[in-house]
Amino acid sequence: MSAHRGNLAIALLLLALSAGAGSAQQPVNQQPVTTLPPGSGAGAAATPAMSSAAPQQSAPPADPNSPEVSTQEVTDTTFKVRVNLVEVRAVVLDAQGHAVGNLKQEDFQLFDNGKPQVISKFSVEQAGAKPVIHVEASSEADSGKGIQPAAPIAPERYIAYVFDDIHMEFGDMTQVRDAAYRHLQSLRPTDRAAIFTTSGQNQVDFTDDKDKLHAALSQLRPRPIMVASATECPSVSYYLADLIQNKHDDQALNAAMQDDISCGGNAKSARQDVEMATLQKLESGNHETQLALGVLKDVVRRISAMPGKRSILLVSPGFYNPEQLQEQMEIAERALHSDVVINALDARGLYTVMPDIRTAGVQPPQYQQYRHDEALVNADVLQELTYATGGRFFHNSNDYDAGFRQLEAPPEFSYLLAFAPQNLKSDGRFHNLKVTAKGPQKLNVQARKGYYAPKQAADASEQARRDIEDEVFSQEELHDIPVQMHTQFFKTSEDDARLAVLVKVDVKHLHYRKAEGRNQNNLTVVSALFDRNGNYVKGNQQLVSMKWKDTSLENKLGSGVTLKSSFEVKPGGYLVRLVVRDDNGQISAQNGAIEIP
């Protein structure tokens, strides 16, 4: 892919996050923590529902002179593991194909391997909601000169176009390419688009430069791994090869042998010809499927690192996937977990299986049926990826312009259901899922077909790292912990500036555990910067260890604590993402935007 430098930066951030989430870590350089005087600041905005210190327990007294708050990492940090929930995104359509948005939790039933499950998490999501971006008038703090530049245009939506050029034929490629060219004209200033291909050629990372996107589109060509000859004899597809070799379908074998004979093969060597063609097609077909899924996995990973609404538009004729179903499921799982919607457009349009002109009237009747069945199963990958992530599947139509318009936005309503599997074994086995919904009329539910059980139990520090990672690359605002964020900048020269992120945390109203006569909790505070296209620039992590005395917690922390992160940056527009997580899994997240002239 074309974003190796950006991916490296992201990897470095995630490495820092993983180092901070575990225990027994090495100290890192941190900004000082300042305890604010009581009477002002974040404490005034505390949420009363959040209980304060836990009941006192008998424990050995701590050193009365030990610090109550420190940015040094501690060796006994623990994180509360969230319940291992299985998430299911469902789109419910009425008889006219319109999304239904007025259902309640009790209207749904969810089955895991045929057993009804208790839905423990339920929400209705409506498309079109915009992320909250806080823009404040920043100032050059050290000079006292007020500056009020125009707020940067914050990207609100990211669209990754993925063209399956290794499976697409020339005629289909030409039509979808032209429709995509027209569709790019409708992108808004707050949209960022990227173009990826399954061959890995002619790609453009996320940008608002339409000229670059159009240039990449103009270079699209079918790039199959193996070019099938028009006189190929026998004609064995990947689907037919799988039936013959892996499923031991004697009827499919006989049909392929008859095809070999009908196109000029020798009856005595027909079986050998078919077996040789079958092995070749299995190898090339599996390789092409691996490439397509591998690129799609990379695109999900790439777009998951962008802040905002994120969707993938997969343009493909579909492809057969008999051996890598778990990899396909992992792609859907990662997209679902990262709130990435996958949409798909069947590049074949209104598809009709045409007779093979080489052997028309000679092939056995079932051979044409195999070709028809193959056309159907090739679309399964597209349909299952879209249904699993709450996306749309546009197919069986030659109106590609309408297809791109429909896929531009997700269904108006979707439902996020989750349940905690009972007695789930960490054996990696596949579980079938089924979701039903009841209403005054017949409803069609589109949802994922299943999930794979984990192969090992969840790790607390890994869960904490993943929680923070997910929120850093999101734009959803969360308010479990009362937090205020402010930004300032100071121009150190014409081409350099120092950006400060000030974070006020109302620590008085957190949940604490009593140990060694102190009220203990720990915070992980991450500030991350993104450029105007949503690419990660740099980040800062602070680990705050709190061991408050009862008197401090009751009388001295009305305004909480303040932390400061500083970044050396160049002039330009930046998005600021703040994530705060405590030991109990409570998270707050906020967005900011600042323009440095």
C-alpha cells in the first residue's frame, strides 16, 4: 500500500500504547501533573452519578510522606477486563427495502448455534450524525497576542474505493471506472477518498485532491494473476476445481472430462487433463483470493486509523473463497469493531451466464448449472462482508451511477446488538448466528452469519491497550470521566510552533480501590494529532498514578488535576484527539481543532 510512512507512525503510537497499558513498565518522560486549587475548573462539571471513594478497608498504612499523585509508572497497575461481548450490527428492511428505525430491544431475538441469547447491549444508530469538533480561539500564550485564525476544515468522512482488478474483466472495469470518475465529482470538502487495488498498483492514499484520484482511476486495468486462454481445454474454474479436488464430486469430474473431450481432448487422457487443470486452477484461484482478502484487510486497518465516519466501497465481480473463511470473518470482525462500514458493488451488473461458445450444445447440461452456481457463490463474499458491517450490496443492475450514489451513505438506520456468550470456550470454533426481528409486517434482517471463538482468554493489559487504540482513531465523544481539554500554541519561528494540550480531569468523582490506607486509581491520558486529511502526525501518552489520602479526596480536589502535553509542529491545521482511561475501563474522549498560521 502507499502509506508506509503513515502506517509506521501509527505503529509507533500503538507500540507506545501497548507499553503503557501493561504492568512493570520502564519509566517514561512525562509532563508534570499540577493539582489545581479548589473552587474552579473541571470539578464543577462533575457527574453526581459517579460514586467517589470505595468503603474503607483495613490495610497496612502507607508512608504518610509518599506522594499522592505521580507520573511515574507503577508495577502493580491492573486493568478491569470488559465482558467479552460479541457484537452484531443489524440492518432491518421492510417489504419495500427501506431501513426500519423504530424497533426496540425486545423486538429482537439473537441465537448462537441455535440457542437464544440475552441481548446485553442495544443501540439504534442513524446515519448522517457528524462528529463533535471543538474549535476554540487559540493564542500565543507566551506573548499575550490573541490570534483567531479560521478553523481548519475537519474531515468528517473517509471513503476507501477498493477495485478488485485481479478478478475484473475489461468490459466491467471500463464501466465501473467511468462511473467512479463521475461519482468522485460529488465529494464534499470534508470528504477524504483513497483508491486501492487488489493488485497493489496505481493506488492513492486518503486525500481531497481530485486530480490525483482521477489520475489513479484512469490507470485502472484488469490485472489477473493467470490469464485464461480463450481456447483453454478443459475449461475448469476455481469453483469447479474445488468441487473436484476437495469435495470429491464425481459428477463435477465427469462433467469436466466431457468438456475436455468436447473441445478436442482425448477420451483416454481426459481424466489426467482434468486433474492437471484442477490443480493449476486451485493454486491460482487460492492465490488470487489471498491477495484480494489481504488487500481488504490492509485497507480496513488503514481506514481504522482515520478519525471520523469511515466506509469502504469494494468494486468487484466477486470471487470464490472456499478455504479462507476465517480470514474473511476476521476482516468483518475488525471492521465491525472499528465502526468501518463495508459496501460492495457487483461489477458484473445485470449478470447472465452465457453458454461457452466453444462447446455450445455439446457440454452436459449440469456443466452450465455449475457455471450458474459459481456466479452465485462468487457474490457471497461481497454480500457477507456488507451484511456483517451494516453496509449495502448493490448488484444485479447496470446502473452503476445509481450504485455509487446508494453506496455513498450507509442505511439510514442500523442496530448494534451485543451479547456475552455463556461458557464460551477458547477453542477457535465457528459459531452460527441468527438475528430475527418482529414487527407489524414481515421484516428482513441483514446481519453477520457467525463468529469464531477466541483461541485464548482475553488479557487485561491487551484489552486496555485496544480500548485506547480504538478510541484514539475514532471521533465519537465519550464522557465516562469528567474531562476538559484546551489547546494553545506559541510560534517559535516563522516555520515552527509549539502546540500545548491542557487536560483537566475531575479525579474526585472517580471510582477508587482502597489499598495501603489510600484511594488508588491510575489514568492513561493520550493526546494525538492528525493533519487536515486525518493522517496521524504524532502522539503523547501520560500515565498518572493516584494514591489519595482521604482528606485530600474529600477537601482538596474540587478542581481535579491538570496535565500538559507539548508538541513541536509546523504551521497548519490539526485535529486533536484526547482519550482518558482509568483502571476500571471508564473512558472519556474529546475532539479539538486548531489552525496555526
